[in-house]
Amino acid sequence: MAAAIASPDVKGTFEGLVLPRKLPAAQGVVDARPAYDNAMRKARPALQKLYRDTFKKHRLDALVFPTVPRVALPATPESSSIENFGLLIQNTDPGSNAGVPGLQLPAGLGATSGLPVGLEIDGPAGGDRRLLAVGLAIEAVLGRLPPPK
């Protein structure tokens, strides 16, 4: 399966982190097992509670924010560097880790790169249908974008 990955950025991440079961850390790359065990035992339940409480307290249908904090990077091995990978997942990783539904919509194209600028929409756990309705409403306002060149 790993040999068949065609995208250089995905291949770099898969071969550098997923296959060896490693995580980036301040001191370099470390074994993922202790962090994974802690995440599943403590951090994920706390994150799920935070999402649940936030949606309920503020009576929200969705959270809306930029998919990434910058215009998309070209799919090159450099885009899979630990620094770029962390930057690219920083906004979408929490909802994914919490298991809440999320949508990404193209909101525009970078002025010089021509690559998509994304809009992320996260909904409460179990709110998939409502989130899809919110996404369709936003898409109707934004319109569809041409594919990148």
C-alpha cells in the first residue's frame, strides 16, 4: 500500500511518521505509543467534552474557520516536512481527533499561487445532516470555484 501512494507530500508523511509509528516533538521524532495511550485515555475524552459543551452552551450548529492558516502549498515532499505538516493540520486536527463531523469548502483562490483557500465547518457529534445543510447553504453563497491551474 505504501509503495502505491502517488502524492509526494502524503508519501513523505506516511513513510516518515506513520510507518515507523513516530511523532514530531521538540527533541526530534519520538515513539508514538505513549502519546497515543495518553490521548485515548485522557486527552480525547476531554476534547470531546469541550466540543460537546461549546456547541450546547452557545447553541451552535457549526464552527467556521480557515482550513489552514495560509494558502495551500504545492504537493511536494517539502510540504510534508514536520513544520509544514503541523501548520497544515493545526486547525483541522482537533475536530478530527474529537470525532466531530467536518466539511471543507473552497472559499477562494490564492492571488499569486492560484491554489485553493479553504473554509472548515465543524459540527457537533452526531450532527452530520445539519452540518451538510450548513455546508450546502454556504456553498450556495460562495459559489463553486474553477479547479486550480
